[in-house]
Amino acid sequence: MEEMAVAGGGVGGSSPSGTKTKKLKVAVIHPDLGIGGAERLIVDAACELASHGHDVHVFTSHHDKNRCFEETASGPFPVTVYGDFLPRHVFYHFHAVCAYLRCIFVALCVLLWWHSFDVILVDQVSVVIPLLKLKASSKIVFYCHFPDLLLAQHTTMLRRLYRKPIDMIEEYTTGMADLILVNSKFTAATFARTFRAVHARGIEPGVLYPAVSVEQFHEPHAYKLNFLSINRFERKKNLDLAISAFALLRSGGALQDATLTVAGGYDKRLKENVDYLEELKRLAVTEGVSGQVKFVTSCSTSERNELLSNCLCVLYTPKDEHFGIVPLEAMAARKPVIACNSGGPVETVVNEVTGFLCDPSPTEFSKAMLKLVNDPDLVVRMGKQARDHVVQKFSTKTFGDLLNSYVLNVYHERME
């Protein structure tokens, strides 16, 4: 019988009424419960599973209550930390090995000190799956945001030798999950091309789009002449593009009142965050817009919502982003999105309806920005259509119902 990652033949599969209503014990294992798109998804997953009546417990190797999503500090589920004393790197090297060791330590603690869980949701790091499979009574669901081997650098022979066993372990352990979920069709296609041995076994991941809570954006909204970028301060997020496009927009001498806010997750423990922020500040000086660009690091949810409420539109600059939660948040806040025409945003932003999908160049981004500046009615119309689009396709209810179906089906498969 062909192996399928979507348990029970899909989320619409039938099961006994007792299984449909059964309260399950669900463990969630996430490597670092900070602030970011992956963390937002896993927090939403825990909240939604709890709202469906399940007993949810989150385990992680790091959780700073001063830098986290509010739900993890006072939400409907407990958070337990194991292994925060373990290093994140060795002199800024071996990040992957250290991440593996930290997550393995978390998994070992769950195995040794906690009773069995019905379902264990593993996020990002698949190396713990073989350990967790020792709990024969537990079903393992793995959420793959993107194959890590494609995110890592393989630029030198030494790095290729270092990554080879890690990449092999990633593919092998990913294929051991009872159910694999990914965040977009783009990631699903990449998964099949990358994990060929897993794909050859007939294992196809289910798509579970991340969601956004539209209810949090009910406050009054304005359209001030401020462009907003929200992303972690990492080079792969291509934040240079937002600054360069903004500078190009102002180069004609007009729009002197226009401003740009660059906000997002920032962790002073991470060297790249620190270095990249300084690079962006220098770029703003070089482009002659340092007085009009404001940097906001690790803003709270309420601060982020306030920024969204008062901007003209959101600039989303990563290329080939696996999914991207920021465009959903922007559209839920009734703001058009200007994003790169690749990756996840192609599945979430409707070009010329809820925003613009552009080539990743300052010229193309600035053209789209100018269209919105010159047509306030277009901004309002796109904002309304954006909100309706998110409510229909990307609400937390839609996400929660589908995730609950996946979890119940994979549990029901165990009962069979």
C-alpha cells in the first residue's frame, strides 16, 4: 500500500463519532520560541488545538517572556523549557549541530519525564522524530516550513562536508513522521524536488497555510504617507530593497513628507541580526534617507498592529519566501501589500487586487509605491479587498479546523 503523508486519505476522511470528539493529549516541540513567522504559526497551532478541546503542552529550548508572543506567556497552554543552557553556536559556527543537540535534549526530556502523548507536533527540526517514535503510542506530525538543506550554505568544500551528514539526516528523519505538513504549495513542490527518496516512497505533504487572527485588526485604520516593512533582521529577508525603493521614490524631489518604517524581530544574541541592522542604517545614510527611515526592533503585537493601522501599505521584500505571514497580517489590517513575485506571496497576494507582485528591484517596487501614493481611492479599495480575501481564505478558524482534522485523522489511523 502506497505511503501517504496525509493520514487517513485526507482531512475529510470519516472516523467514529467518539474519535471526532475525543480530547487528545498533544505535545508541541519547537526549537526556539521567539518572535517570527514560524513561531507565530506554532503559537496559532497550539491555541487552535486548545480551542478544539485538546490538552496542549509546548516544549522548547528557549523562551524569553520579554521577547515572545503574548499567548506563550499567558495563553491556554503551558510552555516548558529544557536545554537553554546548551550553546547555540561554537564561536559563531556549527549552528545546525547546536540546534540539533538542543532539540534532542528537549525530546529526551519529554521522553523521560512526561507520560505518553496521543500526538506530538514537531516543528522545523526533524532529527528528534526517531527519538519520539520510541513512544509507540504517539503519532508524530512534522511541520516543514522549508527544507533546511536549501537554507544552509554549501559554498566551500569544508561546509559541504559538514552539511552532508546533516542533510542526509534531515531527509531520513523527515520521512519517519506519520504526517508531514508544509506551509504552501511552493514549499510542497520544493519538498518533492529536494527529498527525492521520501517523494519516491509516495509520501506527499499536506498543505496547511498559516493564518492570521483578523479580529485583532478592528481598530480604526488610517492611510498615512508611511511605508512599512516588517521582517526579521536577516539578510535573506532582503530589507535593502525596501530602503532603496523608498530612496528612489523620493529621488525626484517630491514626497518629502513620506517616511519608511523598518520593523521586525531582532535578537541581540544573534550576530547576523546585530550586523545586518547596522548595514541597513549605513545604507539609509548612503541613500540619503536616514532622516526618513525609522528602525523598530522586536515590537510587541500591539505595537505592530499600531504600525499596520497607520501605514499606507506594506513592503514585503524576501525573494522565494516559503510562505510569509506578514502579507496576511497587512491585508487583515486593510493595507495593500507590495511583494516579490515569487514564493508564498504568489499564493496569498492577488496581483492588482489586494496589492502588487513585482520583480525584486527598487525600480519596480517604487513604481508600485507611486501608484498607491497617486491614487488614495485605490489604496482604500485594495485594502477592503485584501481584508475580505484574508477572512475568506486565511482566518485562524479555517487554519484551526483544518489542523484539527489532520490531527484527528492521524490519531484515528493509530486506532486502526
